[in-house]
Amino acid sequence: MTEFWQAVTSFPAVLLTAALVVVVVFWVLVLAGVAEADGFDADVDAAALRLGGVPVAVAVSLLIALAWFLGVAGTVLLARTGWSGVMLHLLGVAVLLASVAVSWRVTGALVRSLAKLLPDEPAPSLHDFVGQTCTIRTGRVDAEFGQAEVAARDGSTAVVQVRQNDGARLALGSTGLLYAYDDDGGFFWVAPFDAALDPRG
């Protein structure tokens, strides 16, 4: 135990120990409701650092924890060599850099795995089409029949079932507005769309 405490308070592990203390304090604040786990996401481009896919705080915490473990192990091994002076400090710097580099690669691999298990966006849904315009692809649309083509946000298109019951004429090629989705019937309610009334226009 004495060897462990000497390692965590000696160079180079002491630098990583200080970083780990900051991480622990941060997560204590998150648990207390004072800080938010995703509070740094808007300030740091984690994808550019190859750590994207999970909140920045999670990726950095994992990086520091792994680097700390490797740094402490390296510091213990250095202490057992019995070396001192400049050589010991140079090797300490090498251990520090190696710890960060190795943990960076391991963290990147772990983050990619976590991102697949915990997607940060909800799965696509037909309800996503509500509020979008569509192009009528059948000769008529009424309370029993009708189809339309609608574009998804990713640029792809889909043909969906549409219905209307207000008597307005929706002919082939006309533009409609999908204003509701009927889960039981599996179709959208559609109304004629006038581009002149579009507030985004």
C-alpha cells in the first residue's frame, strides 16, 4: 500500500492523479444536480478528437481514468528500477506520454462500442413526417384511398398512405400537407398545401 501511495503522489502519476480528482469531483457535482453530464458537448468537438459518440464528459473521464491506471503502473515500475536523476525524469515523461497515447486509443475503441449500444438519437419514426409536405401519387385522395411521396430529412423518399375527408380536391402531382398520423390505420391525414401560405416561404 505504501508503494501505491508513493506512486500516485510521484511524477509522472501525480499529474494524472490530479486530473482524476477533478473528474471525480465533476461526477459528484453531476450526481448532486449541480452540473450536467453533457454540459461540455457544445464547447468541444469530440468527433475531431476521435472520441465522438458519447458525451464529452464520459469520453474524457474514461480517458483520464485509463491514463491514470497506466501512469501509476509505469511509476511503480520506474520506482523499482532504483534509477534517479535526469534519466528517471526522462523516463517519467515517456511514461506520461505513453499512458496518454495508449489510453487515447483504447478510449476511442471503447467510445465507438458504447456509441453503437447507446445511440444518442431516437430511431426514425413515421411521425417524423407529420408537418412535412408531400406530392400526391394517385389520381384521387379520399377517406378510403390515396398515396403520396414524401422526402425524409436524410434526402431519401418514401411512398406513404394518405387520406382526407374534407372534400378538397387533391389530384395527381399536387402538393399536400401531412398534418396527422393515424397509428391504427397506418396512414397520414393530408390537406391541400398552398406554398403562398407557408410561413417559411
